[in-house]
Amino acid sequence: MLRERIKISLLAGLLLSFGMLSCQRPDSPERKTEDEKVATFPTKKQQSYTSQTLEVHKIAEQVYQHLSFLETQSFGKVPCNGMVVIDQQEAIIFDTPTTDQASLELIDWVEKSLGCKVKAVVATHFHEDCLGGLQAFQQRGVHTYASHRTIALAKANHTAVPAYSFDTELYLEVGNEKVQVLYPGKGHTHDNVVGYFPKAEAMFGGCLIKELGAGKGNLADADTVAWSQTVAELKASYPRVKYVIPGHGKVGGPELLDYTIRLFE
């Protein structure tokens, strides 16, 4: 009888030890590795960001709108848009936020919340709402692009100057996908380009494209005669576009192209 009790006690001890070991498994190196992998993927709460100087909003799969603010004498505090495209832990950004501080915030958010390295930034024209935070990207070792026209105008106006140039068209790889940068013609400025991400059928129109109901805005460097035709040709080149981010204001669809065409006819 005593032997049976000893056997039962030993068996209970073994089972208890096994149970304790099982409870400790979540802290094992193998489990930690899995947890670390999960942590690299964004949660729903990480799909947007808001501070006093910067906002980021998801508009489609792998496409985000960034928004910062520019203090102007003519129009007051102006919200300015840009676009972020991601794939396979890489990101490409169209237009910098308006300041270095906001640009550093954006770079950090993309890297930490989306788990993506910022590969390049493309300035869509030479104004401050496109180039204001360029130095922050250059300090972080990000490749900076603009058209020959934009670089010439940036130098002439003594603003920040991107390092790499192109003529009328540029393709950049982001992960396994590509983005296209196109010069469609004169409009808001003589150098304005647009960005397009074919996978999501998303376009960053920049200041060439107006939000619904907007006025004509800053025309200091504009070609108002060519503007409508430029956008009409742009629309014909991208008949499948679904998402359009204007330089300022609310994101929409191809109706923003139609509105801009009518506005300058």
C-alpha cells in the first residue's frame, strides 16, 4: 500500500513538473521568435497617424495619404497632401511634408508602424509644399528624385534640390511592384508631374489636380491655358484610375480629373 502511494506521489510530481514546463513555453526562444514576427506587421490602430504637424491616412491597400501644413501669406495655414506607396517592406513617397520635422515624423512612422524602409521620395514640382522637408530625407540617406524642370526651377529659386533627375517619365521599384512618375504637361506649374501606382490604380495628382469644389488657387507659376488639356490627356492615359490624391483637400476618384478639366476650360 505504501509503495502504491509512493508511485502515485512520484507520478503526480512528474505531471506537475510537465505542467510547469508547459506553462513556461511561451517564454522559450522559439515562441519569442514567432512573437517578434507578428509584431512587425501593422495593426488596425497603426494604419493612421495624427499629430500637430502630420497626419497619415490609409486610402487603399498599400497606399496612404500624408498631410502636413504650410503657413502662407495669401491663403493662411494650408493642408498639403502627399502619397506613400508600400510593398514588401519598402516604401516610396511622393512629395515631402512641408517641414523637416514633419518629414522625420513620416519617415519614422513608415519604418516603425508599417515596417517599411523608405527607398525614395519624389518631388512633383518645385514649390515648398513639395520640397519643404527634403533635407530630412537626404539626412536619412533616402534617394531624392525630381524632373529636370523641377531641379532647374529649384536651383533658380534657391530651394532644396533633389539629387536624381529624369526627363518626362520615371519608373521606380517598390518591393515587387513599380510606381510610375509622368510629366503630363503644363498646369499648376511648368514642371508638375504626377505619380501612379498601377497595383492599386492610385494616382497622386499633386497640385495639378483640384479637390471637388476648390477654386483655382495659387496661379503665380501656372499655365491656365494649357491646364485643362494637360489633365484631359492625363485622364486618357489612365482610364482605370480609382483613387486620386490632389495636392490639397479631400481624396477622390476620377471625378477630380473631370472637375479640374472643367475648372480651367
